[in-house]
Amino acid sequence: MFLSSRMITSVSPSTSTNSSFLLTGFSGMEQQYPWFSIPFSSIYAMVLLGNCMVLHVIWTEPSLHQPMFYFLSMLALTDLCMGLSTVYTVLGILWGIIREISLDSCIAQSYFIHGLSFMESSVLLAMAFDRYVAICNPLRYSSILTNSRIIKIGLTIIGRSFFFITPPIIRLKFFNYCHFHILSHSFCLHQDLLRLACSDIRFNSYYALMLVICILLLDAILILFSYILILKSVLAVASQEERHKLFQTCVSHICAVLVFYIPIISLTMVHRFGKHLSPVAHVLIGNIYILFPPLMNPIIYSVKTQQIHTRMLRLFSLKRY
């Protein structure tokens, strides 16, 4: 499929710091976009509806006003915002509404995608801490995870997620982009903009690597460590039935952790070793990284968490009658 003359002009090499970029989406498969739009629209509808329902159930049910469910509401809000941050460009491309995005909009979208990814990792770590306290130190659970402390944890998560990514994101605004302004995704990512820049990007590259190590990798290590302590505590329980009951309280969180980290690892491996793969495969993995956790988390917690499951059934029964 050939680009129009207007698009060729807008994405041709230049040294402008204020221009537009072409989002290719599933390049070479434009004829299939009307068909692709059906499952992608359904997925986004499920992401928005599922996470809104989780938030509604938690905030309207007084019995769920507990630390575990406060953290779950943070996770649902993060997933909801992730869906909202990408829905315009992903569905806009498939519906034929947009193909270009301004530099400022691209930087803003990149900021929210990466910030929300770090926020999800931080929330999962907080949820691991919640499970650790509940199982390993149950008598002090209510005194450790007070409402004021949960608020402080929430504010720390937001600050940690969005403050530290601000410097490299701001620097994107002042780079010169002298390569073709073509982004091989349906949304903007920090590393994709770096590939188009002809300025010195070493600070951004090293800083981004440091953030991945200090946030994503550190969170994963701490989550793993917390579950080692949880497993040790569970195995110390004499009753087999009690062990099973304690472990069941962690199943939903373990699934959420796997749903978040497996796509990230897959995307990293594809970027690192998948140069022989088609561009469509890269775009597909990128969309899985963005959409899979927000889609699956409401399903996981609705099925695996008895309190949420019961309230969801009650909500649907009320709507039916």
C-alpha cells in the first residue's frame, strides 16, 4: 500500500523538533483493518467494562473496603487508564480515522504508557506485601495496613511511577528527528522515538535501562522473595485444608503477576532477538503487552476471588431483573 503524497511529505526525513509521525499499525494488512477492528473493539470494550465493574463493586460494597481490595481497585484503575491511553490510536488506525500523530501527543502517550506500566508493577508489589502480611503476620494485619498507610502507599506508587520517567520523556521534545517519521506500532513508545532521533540519546538509553532495572526487575525480585516467605509460612501450617485455604488467597495475585510480566518478557525478547520476525509479529506482541493485563485482570479476580465473584453475580442478577 502506497502512502499519499501528504503522508510522504509529513514523514520524510527532517530535523524538525515539532512534526507529526505516521503510525503504521499492522503494515501491509490495511485491507484487513475492518475485520481487525471487530476483535480489537471488543477487547477494548471488555477492558473498559470489566475494570469499571470491578471498581464499582469494590466502592459500592462496604464489606470490600479492606486493604486487599483497595489495592485491587488501584490495579483496576491502572488497567482502565492503560486502555484509555491507547484506545484512540489503536482503534483510530483500524477504523481509518487517523494515521498520524503530533510529536506532543506522541510524547504524552508514551509518558502515560510507560508510567502506567511502572504503576502496575508497583501495585502488584504492594499487593504481594498485602498477602505477605495477611499470611505471615495476620495478627498485626489491621494495624500495619491502616487506611492512612494505604493512602501513603498509593501516593508513593503514583510518584514513583510518573516522577522518575519525566526527565527522559521531556528530553524527547527537544530531540531532532532526522529519520523518516514512521513508527512501527499503533501507539508511541519511548524506544521507538529514540530510533528516529539523530540527537545524542545516550542519557535516555541508559536512564531507561536504569528504570527497568530499578523498578520492573526490582519489583519482580521483591514479589518473588515475598512468595518464598509466604510459601515457607504456608508449609509450616499443620492442616492440609488450612494450607490450601491460605494458598487460594494468593492465586489471583500470582495469575495477575504472570499476566503482567510474561508479555513484558516476551516483548523484550522479541525486540532483542526477533529481528528476523515480520513487523506484524512485533506489532502483535506490542498490543498483547498493552491489552492483555487490562483484559485478563478483571476476569482473573472475578473468577478466582470469591468476594468479587459473588458481588459480580449479584450485580448481573439485579440488572437482569
